[in-house]
Amino acid sequence: MASDPRQKPGGPPRSGVLLPRTPALAPSILTADLARLGEEIAAAEAGGAGLFHLDVMDGHFVPNLTIGPLVVEAVNKATDLPLDVHLMIEAPDRYIERFARAGADMICVHQEAVPHLHRTIELIREAGAAAGVALNPATPIGALEEILPELDYVLLMSVNPGFGGQRFIPSVLGKVAALRRRLEESGSKAKIEVDGGVGPGNIVRLLENGAEILVAGAAVFDGRDPQARTRALVALLEGAQRTARAGS
């Protein structure tokens, strides 16, 4: 594997950073079997995953503790797909460079956790990663009005962050559509990512409303053949995309 994570295969980069081809399924390792993480990653990749999503939680911003840079390094060694690191932590500026060195191709921080968001986005870019901002379900998209032109992607949480396996909040569908309209109006090329409760029952509707990167945890890593479950979700995305093209 190349030492520079930006040299991994992927779609055409924006601003010199790596973004996946879309639509893309991003299996989240939060619900994977960490004792078999290499096998789980290989299975999801064989099933057609476009990237991997890694949730970093600090027990302060969200009520849970998860992984750090060492796990990101381990995943980076296990796959050539882009790594999307979601920082659900306070004071993320302290750790951006470390996660980028560990192999993060995309780094996302929460609007609710960062007082100087423009500075944080600059730090992500300086570290060589794609810059994203996440919004909790109750945070309006208007909170990103001033920073939207600077972003490579926006992550809309469709559950309250902190734990895997939660139920999808249906009102987020309208939020995705509203953000898609805002991006088109502004001419922004930022991708829309959705994280939380994504599965076969809603993944097509999310795509139809404008989502491009779909994070799935329990729907992939439920202990029953992650390769087949990844392949099934990817097939839904590809089928919906073909239908949309045929109707345009």
C-alpha cells in the first residue's frame, strides 16, 4: 500500500483529497466483530463497499468510548479503500493531524462540538484529508450556511450519535432533500453522507432524496455474512441509480 493515503484508488478528488465514487456504501466498523476485524473488512470489501466509516467517540461529546488512531492504522493496513473518520469528540483540533497520519482520507467533525469551525476545516485540509461536517438530527442545515462552500461533504446523522444499532429517524429524509436543494442552489459539489439506522428498508429512499454516501453498521456487520449483506445493499443502490438514469 502506498504510504500516502491520498494515493488509494477512488473517484476524482476535490481540492487534492480523496473522495469515493458515489453512490457508495460505507460499512461502519462500530458494529463489526473487532476480534475478526480484518476478516470483516475483507468480506465487506468483497461485497462492494466503497469506503469504510470509523466512529471515534470520547465519552464526553457522546456517551460512549470507541476507537483511536491505532485502530485507524490497523484498518488502513487491511484495505485500500478510503477511510472516513467521524470524530464525535470534543476539541477535535487536537487530534486531526494524528488521525490523518493514521490513514484517514476523510475527516468529519461535528458542528455542535466546534466553536471555530472554519479553522477546524482548514486544519483538516492542511492534514491532507477531505473535510466534512456532521449535524445531529435536531441541528438545522442552516447552521452550515457560511461554511458550506468550504466543505467536501456533509454528514447528516439519522440517529442521535453515541451507539450503533439505533432506529432511523424518518424526518431526516426531508432534511437530506433540503440539503440537496441547498447544495444545488449554491453550486456546491459537497457530497451528502447519512449515518444511522441505514438498511434495506430506507437506503433507496435516502438515495432518491439526495444522499450519496450511505453508512451502514448493523445492516452489514450483524454476524451473518457481511459480504452477502454488503452486496445486497450495494445492489439496491445500483438498481436505484439505473432506474433514475432510465427515467431522466
